[in-house]
Amino acid sequence: MSTHRVHVVMDRSSPVPLYHQLAEQLSGSIADGTLQPGDPFENEVALAERLQLSRPTVRRAIQELVDDGLVVRRRGVGTTVANRKVHRNVRISSLYDDLERAGRKPCTQVLEFEMVTDERAAAGLDLPPDTPLVYVSRLRLADDQPLALMQNWIPGHDDLTVEELEANGLYAALRDRGVQPVVAQQSIGARMATAAERRRLGLRGSQPVLTLTRMAFDAGGKAVEFGDHCYPAANYTIDLMVDVR
């Protein structure tokens, strides 16, 4: 299996760190198809010598790709491009943003959009049970394939529109309103899909789904959103970074 050498141009006069320049160009080569799933990466030593970079710089760039789920390291095999499954780090980010970052083509269908009260969502956000919340149910697709069913309850933003939620991610719409989630509690689980979920996600038989429930808050502790999402387990992984200190 031959190693793929990606054309990389380093701008040493740029304020952008060299490791980040390298990571961006390598991830771009994955996004545009220059590097395909399973393709081997040029090894760290060879890449450092070819680009006249230090090994720690190259190592940090490749680690960024590993952290984003774009490449995998295997003992005896080396570093290769990951498959097309969506790999998502447990961090406060939008699935729409994650898909775009990974070079995928996200698309959203809004299934339900209304003002409601919901005791479970309000309790998760530490709000009174009768707090009005914008409820939105969406089907997220990647490259025209169903990837996620997402339910979200958002306090205080009754100016959200179906059009912007279908054009961009929820977090992009909130950022446009000056809202930035900085802390969240997330719960990850797995279960059998309901009949409605099987129909929407194109699942067959007893295929399971991964679930993610999230309560997000801004820097001042103000509630941002309550999310309840499910994903086909066969097409989705959630990566966790564990500090073992």
C-alpha cells in the first residue's frame, strides 16, 4: 500500500501556527477527496523532513486530525484516513458544523416547529415548568443520507424561523443572536429505534440508535437549549477524550 504525499505549502510569515496550517491542508485533502478512506498517510518523519518542520509540529497537526476523527492510527499499519462514518467529539458543537468541518454536505428538513411548554426540557434547563419554549424537530441528512433525528427546546428565541434552521445549524442561528453555549451536560445512550425513527432514518428491522441528550448554557449560566437527538448506530460514533491524570 503506497503512501500518499499531499501537496502542502507552509507560510512561515503567517501568524497562523505551522501545525494548524498543516492540519488544515491535510484535512482539506480529505474533504476534497484527494485522500480517500483507507489511504495511508506519509509518516511523521518523512513529512517533517519534506516540509522542513519539526517532528512535534507534524505530530500536533496529525493529532488534530485524529481528534477530529479524520484519521486513525493503528499499530503495525500506521496512520490512515478514517472511513466515512461521522466521528464526533463530545464537545459543545453543532452537528451541522461538524459535518461541514468533515467535508460532508449537510441538509436539514424541519418536521415540527411550534411554541410549547415542556416540563422535562424546562427541568433540564433549570427553568419553571410553564416556561414558553421554541420546539423544533428536524431530520438531518449528510450527502443526502438520513443521519439524525433532532428535537430541541430553546428558551427566549421566538424569532427563530424554519428557513434559517433549514439553511444552517441551530447553533449558527443562535450565534447570529449573540448566544454562545460554553458549558453543557450531555448524556449518551443506545436503544432500539421506534417505528417513527425507523421510518425517518431508513432503518430496517431491529437496528439500534445512539442517543444524545444535552442541556447547554452560556457563560453566565443562562439556559441556551435542551436537545434530544438520535442517530443510526451503524453510521455514527462519538469519540471521548479521557484525562487519566
